[in-house]
Amino acid sequence: MSEKIQLGMLGEPDRVVNIPAPTVEPDEIKKRVGEMLANARKALDYSQEDIAKRLGWCRVPVSRMETGKRSITLEEVPIICWAYCISSKELFASLYD
């Protein structure tokens, strides 16, 4: 199901854009992203402590992120992708598996 949203920009008439409704629940998003991050870390043969050091964090938030108990903010995406040696495209693709 799609939702119609009116968009208007300076000097442009309003136009209607169909935006697909979210099909994945927030908890499922955290779970999928967490699994993707854990798999990426294991492929690198890194421990959660290694990732935490790269991020300048303690291990607990890394563990919570990988188990889907901690959300990732948009501001954190670049540094998390760097720490796990993945692209943001790979991270977001995990939502569509």
C-alpha cells in the first residue's frame, strides 16, 4: 500500500509522489541490521571489543546493536559502516533481505 504525499518546492507547483508504506516493523529493522553487522564483524575475524575500539565505545553498545536491542542513529551510520568495513548501501540493503 502506498501513501500519497503532497510535495511543494519554491517556484514549483505541488506534485503527488507515491511513497511505499513501511513494511518492516522497527524491532525487525534493528534485528536485521544487527545480524548484518554481526556477520560483517565475524567475516573480518573481529571481536566486539575490536569494533568497540574502532568506534571509541565500550563493548556493551556494540553487543546491543548486534542483537537488535540498540537503534543506530543516522549520524552514526558513517562511523559504524567504517568500523565494520561495509558501505551504507550494504547496511541498508540488509533491510530488504
